[in-house]
Amino acid sequence: MKLFRIDGSLIIDNPEIDNLKELVEYCVREGISLDLANMQGANLQYANLQFADMQGANMQGANMWYANMRYANMRYANMQGANMRDTDLRHANLRDANLRRVILRGADMRDANLRRVILRDTDLRHADF
């Protein structure tokens, strides 16, 4: 039996899940909220997080390179120092998120909600707005 804990209340028992990336994708597919989840330093490279509910999540230093985060709700999320290079963030809700020192080079951010986003020292080269 494999038990995974993402935050103080969510425990998943699924023998087909081997790592945090698979757990996060499983939660997104099943409509399980990842609000306030701790994914600090997680490897979510190429993850399908479309429509994910990750409001207030801690994703500091996470690797989300080439992730599909279209329509994801990441309001108040802390992604400081994350690698989000070439990430698809179309229509994502990033309102009030901390994107300080995030690599967003080549990211697609068309129609994303960027109100009150912290973008200090963020790499936005070749990002599409």
C-alpha cells in the first residue's frame, strides 16, 4: 500500500502512483483540489495540470518546464524560483501569485489573469502575452 500526503489533510492510497508528479496529475484528473498543497521543489516537468485547482499552493523551486497549466487556478500561489520555461499558461488565473525569480522564458501566457502578480527578477524573454 502506498500512501501519499500533499498537505495536512489529503492522503491518497493508489498502488498505481509512484511519485509526486503522478499524484498531482491524478488529483487534477479526479477533480481533487490542491489548494494550499505543498509541492515545493517538485518535478512536474511535462505534467498535465490543465484546469488544476492549486490556489495558495507552495510550488517554490518546482520544475514545471513544458507543463500544461491551461485554465489552472493558481491564485495566491507561491512559485518563487520555479522553472516554468515553455509552460502553457493560457487562461490561467495567476492573480496575486508570487512569480519572483521564476523562469518563464518562452511561456504562453495569453489571456492569463496577471493582476497583482509579483514578477520581480523574472525571466520573461520570448514569453507570449
